[in-house]
Amino acid sequence: MLYALGAVASGTMVFKHLGLLDVLVSLTLYPKMEIKRDQSDVIMPGDEIRQKRRRIAGALQWIKELPNELVCEIFQYLQPRDLLLLARTTYFRSMLIHRSAEFIWKASRWNHGIPDPIPPMSEPAHANLLFDGTCHFCKDGRARDILWFALVRCCKECLVVKFSSEEELYETGIALPSLDDLVPYHDPGRNTKIQKWFICGVRRVYLNSAAKTLLGEYAKSEREGPAALSAFMKRKINERQLVLEQINVCQLWEEQWDAEKKANNQAIRKERADAVIRKLEALGWKEELQFESSRRKLLAHKRVNETKLLTEKIWSNIQAELKSVIAQIQTDRLEEEQLAVKKDRFAYLQKRLLMYEGCLSLNLFMPPAVDIALWYPLRALVESPGHISVEDDINQVLRDASFCDFIANWNTSRFQAAFHALREYRPDAVPNDMFLCTTLFRTAGCNASRVYGFTGIMAHKCHRLHGAKWYSGAPTLSCRIELHIPAIQFTRRVCGMFRINPLTTSFNDMLALNPLIECKTCYSESGIRHFVRWCAQSAQDHRDHYLSPVSSDIVNAISLRESENCQATKRNRESEHHYRCKFCNYRNGLATLRRHLRTFHGSIQLWDVVPLGSLHEVGRSTVVKFNGKVFNLLY
């Protein structure tokens, strides 16, 4: 071996062809791992993971015995990052850190296309800045990015301590009158996570130690006279200019180096991923890996997306885990496909129910589609495994007499739940009282603030049922129905003001009247007149205020001055399917339903419409101008 090394030293051969660089780096930087155990030890479970790093034990002694010229020639072909790591070992520290070894660092840098050091940095310091990813202050924290204009790497914890804004330096007695461009600084950016700099909008922070040193030199030159101060400033400006020029060169190199490193890592990841896929295909997973979603999930796994080439040893360590991963990916894919089939079947059922609702008896309400889908005959079809079509079977079930019985039973159960809530409040109530204007409900499960009449609570769909899957949550019947006591009390008060009999006035009649009320309390507080309709959701906020009925002249004036800005809001509200025709069960928005009544039934009276939404949903919101003032008026 020595003969070979001597021959290489006398010639111009590249040492990496003999494998010396790989041996040197591997022995010095990456010593192997082994299990330290006596021959008499009994192997116990878990011993295979109790590993210790094997000592070098003189493995590099033979390199120290070589001539210095030969060792220096070998080192010149190492990367500066490897030289930096070698310089931190006991064997080579004194050799590589010495000033006479500068030519080794230069040759290594030239061989790998690295720019010259930024003045006044030495070669080792320059390599440390470029390749050492630890904080230069605490030597412990991770510092991924270089603070180029400060020539340091700094972790987040040290950044707040070692750097200060100009205002913070001034508070400590350090003023930078004309030296701010000469002090090493860092731009934290507009989106900095350091709160004190983010709040104050700090755009530049300075290195504390450099600011103190520069200020001391500035004060010393100032004491020596104007000529010395001028020479000092000129020298510092020239030095800073040279530093900035070399920083620009190094930044361009860093961008290119990062791009090359990223491309190299991507190539390694792709090669490793292809090797893993070939291994899994050989194990019988070729068909599963044909699916793009399965392949994408596998490639995103941490054992596959690594920057290490796949070897037989690595594959033997990760084979069992990846087999389990691809099996789980297959299971998830099959579940997602089956879920998509269920959603398509449920969507088809919803379309059929819309057509079926038009043929429903006038005294019945169509249950929510989820409740119908959870009925066993239909649920068995929706959740049946496989990809077979069940549309004909769904149509057959909908035509069966048992489906009509299900709808009737659902309506009975919903009516009994609402009537039970009324009997708890009024024990002497009869079924006809369900249609009165003072019988108002709310749902304690999904939206307790909404006010519903009898028809609205019968058609209510629980909002808790929306989820990622085709069905989640509980059936609508599980939503607890209660009386809305504040709304009932407010309605009785309105009836008293307008001399309306609450014992004989139905909810539909009250909705048609929809009295306009003036709140005197809000007028006295805000200085403007405030009007509100009975069905408005915000009307409940005024139930404890002093209310007054409005004369017909003011009502007509307000109605004539409806603002045109809210016509779009009015149309959107009326386009929602919260209404149903009393004659034929046709369900649509209010405007469309009016045309339907005029065309098919010759009637356009509001009481020919069954409101199916909440009290606020079946109302209309607009803005009116009255006496030069703008008021919010809720219908």
C-alpha cells in the first residue's frame, strides 16, 4: 500500500480512484456500529438494539505515518466540509488549523468551485460559515440559513439576544448616527415570528457585539480629530464595500449549490422509490401499485422518501414495514371507492325523493333524505358492497306500500314529539293548537336560536347530519324539539298591541299580517327611529324593550321607500325552497311558487303557501329610508 501511495504522490493520479478518500472519510467521520458483548453473554430480547459506537482504535495511525506531502495531496481532494470535520479531530486539528495549511483549504475550495472567503475571514472560518449548520453563538441550536449581511448562523433563541433594532440599541446607550450601513445586520422580514419586531415593523436588526466595537472605534477616531475620523470612515466604507461584493458572489454560489443539492437529492429519492416499487412488485403488489393514488401515498412514506440509495441491507430492515404500509394503502383505497359508490347511490335517492314529494299526500311532510336512507330496506341497498347498480331496486322500494307506511309513521313520530313539547308547556293543549301563532318551536340539538312554526318544525332537517361520509350523526328524529318560550311571549305581546286574538290566529295568518313594530327604547338610545317586523330574527332582541305599534301611514311610507340595493338579497331569500303549495305539494322558492299558484290554481294569496323554514327564513330583509334616515327593517 505504501508503494502505491508513493507512486501516486510522485505522479498526477487522482487519489479517489484508489478509494483512499472514501476510507479516510468513512473511518474518521462515520465509524461503524457494533454490539459490544462478551462471549459468555446470553443474548436477551432487546440486546440487538443496545449498540455503541466503535472507537477508531488507531485506525488512522497509518495515515499519520505517511509523508506530509502525500497527506496534504490527499486532503486537497476532499470537500471543504470534510476538511472542516477532520479539523475537529485530535489527529488533524493542529495540522489543518495551522496557517501553513491554508493552501490545502484553497486547493479543496478550487477543486469544488467554491468562491473565495469573505474578507477578513480565514479559510476554515469561511468553510464553517458555508457548511456548519449549527448556531455560531450557542453551538447547539440548528441554524439552517446563513445571515449573510452579518456573516453568522444564528438559531431563533440567540437571534433575539444577539441582535437588536436601532431603537433597542439606542436604549442601551449605543447610537448609530451614520454607521448603520457599516454594522453587520439581518433583515427579519415582514412576517417575522419575533413579536416585538413584528409589532414595531422592524426591518433591520444589528449584531450587538459588532455595533459596540464599531462605535468604540468611531469614538476613538473622533477624539483624534476630523482627519482621523474621515480616514476611519473611508476605510470602513471601502472594507464594507468589499465585503458586500464578495457576499453577492457567495450568495449566487449558495443558490446554485442548493439547486444542485436539491436536484441530486431528488434523483436519489427517485432512484430509491423506483427500487422500492420494483421490490414490492416482485412481492405481488404490482396490481395495487398501478393505481396513482396508491403509488402517491407510498412515495410519500418516510421510509421511501429518503435521500439514501436502497441497498439489500436497508431493504431487509424496511421490508416488513413497507409491506404493512402498502396493505393499509390498499385497504384505504377500497374503502374510499366503496364510499364513493355509496355517495352516488345516496345522490340518486335524493333525486328520486324530490320527484316523489310532488305525489305526497297534502297532510304529510317528506322526511329528510338521510332519515329515509337509514330506513333498513334502502340502507341495505345504499351500503351493499361492490359496484353493482341498485337504481332499479331503489325505485322498486319507493313504489312499495311499506315506504308509504314509513312516511306516515315518521310524520306521526315527529308530530308526537312536537305535541309532547307543547303539552309540557300547556297541559290542556289539543292537537289543533299546534297551528296557532303562539305555538313556536326550536331545536335544542342543532340551532336553538331559530324559531319554527308547526310546518317549519315538521320539515326541519337537523344540521348536525352534514359530514365527510354519506351519512354521519344521528337521525333527525333524535333532535330534541322544545317550545321557544321567549318567542311565544314576544308574539303574545305583539298580538296584544295590534288586538289580535292569539287563541284563534294561526301561524300562517300571523305570517301574512307580519306586523310592523317601532322600538322606542332603541330610538331613545340611538337618536333614530327603529322599526322591526314580527318574523325578524332580531325581533327577539327587543322583547324587553318598550314597543309601539306603527300607524298605517308610516307603514305605507316605509313600504313605498324600500331601497333598491336589497332587491338582490330579497330575491336570494325568496329563491330558497322554504315554501310549499297547499294544493299540490309543489315546493320551491316564494317567487316561483307565486307564479305556480297564478298559473295552475288561479290564486296568489300568501295563505295558500305553506312555510317550511324557520320564522327568519320565510321572512325578507330590506332597508328603507324614512325622514332622511336609514333604518334596518326585517320582514
